[in-house]
Amino acid sequence: MAIILIVAAVIIVAVVLGIVIVAQTRPTGSAQPFLPPREARGGVIKFECQDCGAELDKDAISDRQGLSFVSCSYCGSTYQLLEEPV
């Protein structure tokens, strides 16, 4: 009987540790696919906010911990850019 309780406790601890590890390794914020920017006149990079559609420039992109984020100055949304293979 004691062996069954020990095995059950080990399984529960392993499951809880697995959940904690997965939760800590997931990126925060809403991860959205990367929308390639388009070149406006004069070679200036422009793209649109995925939430409100406002036209943004490269200054809206910031790097945090090796990840790229967009911050829209119009609607206040912030989201992560994910690059998808072409």
C-alpha cells in the first residue's frame, strides 16, 4: 500500500513540474504571425497594426529578450511578431 502511495506522489509531482516548466517557457503576450512590411515612397518601411489597422513605421518595433514586439501608439496594443517561413 505504501509503495502505491509513493508512486502516485511521484507521478503527481512530475505532472506538476511539467506544467510549471511548460507555463514558464511559453511566450507572453499575444503571439501573432509576422506581417511583412511594405516599402513606402523613399524606401521607408511601413506596416499596419493588426488590431486597429493604423499605419506604423519601424519605430513601433522594439526588441525584448531577443523577441520583436510592436507597440501601436494609436490603440495602445502590444503584440509579438513571429516570423513564418516563406
